[in-house]
Amino acid sequence: MSKEKLESEHFNTINESPIKLAVGQREESASKHESTSILIGGAAGAGIMSLENVLTDAFKRSGYFVFSTKEYMSRVRGGSNTTLLRISNVPICAPCWQVDIFIALDKEALDHVQERLGPTTIVLADESIKDETLTITAMPMLEAVKEVGNLRYANAYVAGVLFAMFSLDNQNLSKSIKTLLKKQHPEENETAMQEGFSYATSLRSVEMPKHLSALVHDPENMHLLNGSSASGFGFLLGGCNMITSYPMSPSTGVLNFMASMSNEFEIVVEQSEDEIASINMVLGGWYSGARAMTSTSGGGFALMTETISLSGVSETPAVVYLAQRPGPATGLPTRTEQGDLNLAIHSGHGYFGRIVLAPGDLQECIDYAYLAVELADRYQMPVIYLSDQYLADSIAMISDVDFSAYEQRRYIQRTEASYNRYSLKDGAISPRGVPSFGEGLIVSSSHEHEERGQSTENYHIRDQMQQKRQEKINLSIEEAFKPQVMGQGDIAVIGWGSTKAVIEEVLKVLNDAQLFQVHFNWVHPLNPEHLKVLKEAKTLIVIENNAVGDFADILKSHDVNIDHRILQSNGFPFFTDLLEEKLSKILKEIR
């Protein structure tokens, strides 16, 4: 992969930025943690996503660490959506429930977030919006943007208000507007922003939010990235050169990203007619020598399970990006949940191996997407990469990366005329050839087969092939990554996937020497040797974003006794302040 290509014109855009995450590095800061949370609510189609992009970029330019995440309804227009931004003087990568500032773009948004407003929350809304239960700082927003020319400029007005409230130089905001809204009337947006900035500068009746420390990082060395793009970069680093997918929220972000990079890299991009076609094309791609993947969500993955079995018996690699959302069925299609773990592990009929990875932050999105492609090729088995709506859509900050650290290995071999695709003499992993690369005949079948690949019902050969596939599973167990252990103590707080950052922040806030964090990102198959740290702890608390504790049950099947489960399946991710309350309650019970 060319470093220059990844450091091209896409480098500074939110959805297409290289790679190494500051939040992933988790460097300890000598500064006292200071952060301010801003919630913005409005109808779908009102441009909240554009406002999120502008504000995260502008706060980053101003030298602050930024994290943002969104909640949106399953409709094109209407409803009530919110975007949460947290700005801080230290790396930050988790959401909170109660907020310091709320800006309502319409009355429905005000009603929608009432529970998240505390007694000290600053609430701003247009002067036409009234509420008897809240103290609202009225803005002449709609009147001002009408004079500019259109209500669509309200977002720029709000951005100006916020920068004035934080006493920040609006030149950085102007640069962000000109860069990110260059196709959306940047001059009018600039005018609306100046109107909002002037209004907020004149405010005297509102106690402004606490000021964060001055410049805390070099804006030129930090970049913005969301989980979908981080995953996409990882797949590119792994040599993925083919993606076939049927669009399905929240997985479509990776498909869109890979398509956006197809002019710069040799990538085959196919929007298939359905999920069954997409996964079958993935196997066809690997069979012919490509490194192929598909992106989908729970309902789409359910349709792929027969072909996952085909991958298992034919020992054809496959990579599936599975972005989780709440089920059953259509469920909550634009919300988040860690509900597909068992689906990923047990999908397909018959017994065969697969690897399931679940990154926990944006750095891991990159690393494990790269690893997914590498492992699929190495072990000739399906690799399922579990993300979710929260991780895919959240935006955080990264620093530059050394792309040379991501080595692409190739496992395809030139074949001789005597080539046997499923040779037993080479151990569990037979040399893999592809058509026309050598003289060998490449036979692949959905049936049980003998060494050459021809179908068989001989029970002796069946036993041999079952043992061969079992040995591949054993090898993958030996290579499984250890869970990350952060801290020392006798109370283990366990999570997997996207709960990593929120657990980490809560443990830092609690500052309890008895607590330590254990984070799993290689979730199947587990190596029993890696579970000793849990068996040695006095108390085990598992935190999962699902209804019953799927991973806790898996640990239990490995004779790991789980004492407490903190579960959530309402479509939201965990929030730092609410999780702190739940964890504190359990700690009181066990002491």
C-alpha cells in the first residue's frame, strides 16, 4: 500500500483520515480532566450531521480533544435526532447522559431530551419555543437566518453561538465552514455564523460554561475519524481489494468508504442484489485470488449463514463486517446493541472454525480490520468483525501513523499438476492455490471431500477432514490475542467490543484501587489460558450492551464465575455518568 495515497487529499476530512488514534493510545495526561458536553437536537433532514462535522472540526482546530456521537431515528425527515459533542483537554472517547449545554432546533427536540437536562444545564432555543418547566435562553435564530436568506443556515448560526460562549476565536470556525460547507453556500453560512457569534457575545444573563485549558494539542498533528472509516482503512491495510454488499444500516458506512477509495486503489465494489449474493461473491473473490469482504447487519447476516458453512467446509476465506443493531427482525435499525455475538459465533450448520473479532475503539477498528483480512487468508476460514452503530458512527481524534507497521502477507501458492487442494500431508492448513496460477486443478465443493476436492461419503475420509478442520481451530486458539488488562486489583470489570472506552473512563472517575479493567477484542475462540486472570480475581462484573449477557455466558461456559452483570438493551450505548451510578451501586453491595 502506498503511504502517499493514504496521505492524499482525503487526509483532513472526517470520514477519510489516516490512522493512529490518540484515544487508542490512552496516554496518561498530567492535566486535570476537564470536559464540557454539548447536545444538539432537531428533526431528521435539518442538517445536524453537517453541524456535527463543522463543530468537531472547528474545536479540533482550536486545540481541543473532541468526541461526538449521534442518535437518529429511522426516517428520512421528521422525528427527533440528537448529536452529542464532548470537548476536553485530554483524549476522550465516551458519551455522557446529562449535558452542560443543550441547543434545541425545534420544540420536539426539547421534549425529546428532557431527561438529559440537569439543574445547571444551559438550554438555548429560538425565541418562538416556550416551555414552562425550563429556563430557556432565547435566541433570535430563525429571524436572523431568514434575513440571511434561508432557514438552512440555522446550523451555522448555532455554531457561532457556541464559539462565542466558549470565548473562542471564530476564525477557526470560519475555516471549518469554508472547508466542510463549500458546496452548501459557504458565504451565507459564514454570515449566519457571524450573526450567532455576535448575539452570544452580547449575552449577559447566562452563566457561560467553564473554560477549558488553553491549547492542549497541535491541531496540525491530529485528525478526525469515525468508526466506519477507521475500519475501512484497516481493511485497505489488510489488502482488501473487493467488497460486495447490500446496503444495510449501520454497516453501509464501510461500503461507502471503500467505494470512495476505489478510484485511488484497485478495489472491486459491487452493490449486490441481496446479502446472499454478496457473501457468495466474497467466496468467489477469494477462490480466484482476491481479498474480499462484505458489510452487513444482523438481518443481512442471518441470510448469509448457509454460505458461512460453505466457507467452513470448502476452507475458503471470507471476511464479514457485521455492524450490530437491536433486533429481533428489523428492531431498531438506527440504534446500537451488542446483540449479535452468538449469531456470529454459531451461525451456519455443521461444525467448523471461525474467528470473531470485536474492536473497542478506533485504533482497534484499524488494527482488527487489518487482522481480519490477514487471519482469513492465513487460516482459510471465515472471520467476522463485530462493530455496532455506536462505534461505527462516533467521531474521535487520531494522530499520524506509520503505515509500514501493517505488513501484507500473501499465502497463495503456485500449484503443480499433482496439486491436492485439501492435502493432508501439509497439516491442518493445506497450501491454497487459485485457478490459472500454476498447473494444478483447483477443486472446491460444498460436499465433504477427499484431498483433491472431489466429493466423498467415505467415513474414514470424513473423520480425517473433520480432524483437519479441528486442528485449524486449535491453531487459531493458540494465536488468540490476550484480553487487555488495565490496572491491578481484585474486582475485575469486564467488557468486550465498544464498551471499552466508557468502562475505562468510569474506572478513572471512581479511582478505586480494587478495580481493574479486562477488555476482550478477540471474542472467539477464546484461549482458556487467557482466562486465568479472571479466575484469580475475587469478584467479576461483566458490562454488556445486550439483554442477557451473551459474553458473560460464554465466560461461564469456560468455568469463569460471573458475580454481576450490568446490561443494557434500549438502543443507547452506555453513558459514563449512568454507568458510574450502576457500578457504584454494585460496589456498595459487595463491600
